[in-house]
Amino acid sequence: MVRNTRLRTPIWALLLTAFTAVSCSSGQDDITFDSGTWKNDLSGCKGQRATLQKDLENIRLQLPGQKETKIRKLFGKPDAEELLERSQKIYVYYLTPGPKCQLSDKNTPATTLAVRFDALGNVREANLTTN
């Protein structure tokens, strides 16, 4: 009986480890978005990002819980970044021409995607706003 107990302990540890690994995986890696078009339109200057707004609205609720690296793969480098207290930050992406665009009208409100990260690099919220 002692030998069986010794064999069962490693098996239970292995099963527990496998269960933990499976339950902790996000399963949200299947976000479908035209990243190429988005990344080729820096600061929304060409107007191509605005055509992706409906797609963005469809995937916006899938973003919380994603890692910062996943967001960078989807949207590229942010157009602006705000640093907050406690190592939090917000990435800002312009859908309509932002302030860095030559043809930008300063009086026209810009539509932006703001992605807020916690200190661990996880998305806490993603909002579309018109400023």
C-alpha cells in the first residue's frame, strides 16, 4: 500500500498542474481584425482606420484580459500613451485624423480607442470616445 501512495502523489500533482495550466489559458486568441490596414494608417491620417470602426466595436469587449503584447500585435505602437499612478497606462489610437496629421482639423473632434492597462500589463478596459 505504501508504494501505491507514492505513485499516486506524483500523478495527482501532474493532474493538478495540467488542470491549472488549461484553466489559466485565455482562449481569447481568436480575435479577428484587419491589423494590416490599421497599422498602415498611422494616427488615422489616411482615413482607413475609420472604415474599421464597426469591426473595432465588435471586438472591443474581447480586449479586457488580453496582454499588452497582444494589443501591440493587433494595433501596433500607440499614437499616444498616458502614464498613470501605480504603473498603469493608457494607449490611445486615433480612428479619425489625430493631432499629428497635417490635414487634421483642430476644431473637429477626434474619435479614439483608449486601452487601459493595469500594472501587470493586462487590459482593464477599452473605450471608443469622441473628444
